[in-house]
Amino acid sequence: QVQFVESGGGLVQPGGSLRLSCAASGSAFSSYAMGWYRQAPGKQRELVAGITRGENTIYADSVKGRFTISRDNAKNTGYLQMNSLKPEDTAVYYCYTGFGVGNPLYWGQGTQVTVSS
């Protein structure tokens, strides 16, 4: 079982930036892919960004060029840098780890991101 501590969410104005962090317990973090999904009210959970063990990355079309995912295996931590935020980015963001970027196995508790003026 993997547990997470998520941080970095909050309220930001359109055009602003936030950086999400996801610190995982255990020594197997480097063996997993990890990333973030998000879920807005009334919508399905969607993949935002993922990074493989080999640090290959994928992004949803809606965030390409604005979001950057990275990981620090020495700290068992993943990061999601979010720039040029838009109101439609408002959602609860959930980090995860798994055997593939599209195959979540363990979930974080979620952190709220609200983009509003």
C-alpha cells in the first residue's frame, strides 16, 4: 500500500501558476509510473499528466504547453507545475502511482485547484 501527501492546491487568478506536490511513502516509488488526474463537478475524472519510470511524459491536450510534470525519486515526490491557469482548470487534482501512466493503482486524497478572478 502506498500513501501520499499532496500539497500545493489553492485559489489563483486566471493566468496564474501553482505547483502541486505528491510525496509517496515506501521505497517502491521509483518503480512506478505516476501522475495526476482531475475531476471537475459533474464531470468524469480525466488524466492530466503522467510520467513513466523512465521519465517519459504524456499530457492531456488541454494542458499541453502549460503544465509540466516531473519527479524526484530520491525524495519519492512528483510535481506538477501549472502555468497560465484557466477557469476550466478548476477541479480536484488527484495524484496516483501505478504500473503505467494510464493505469492507476494507488490514489492520493486530492487537492482543490480553483482558478477564478
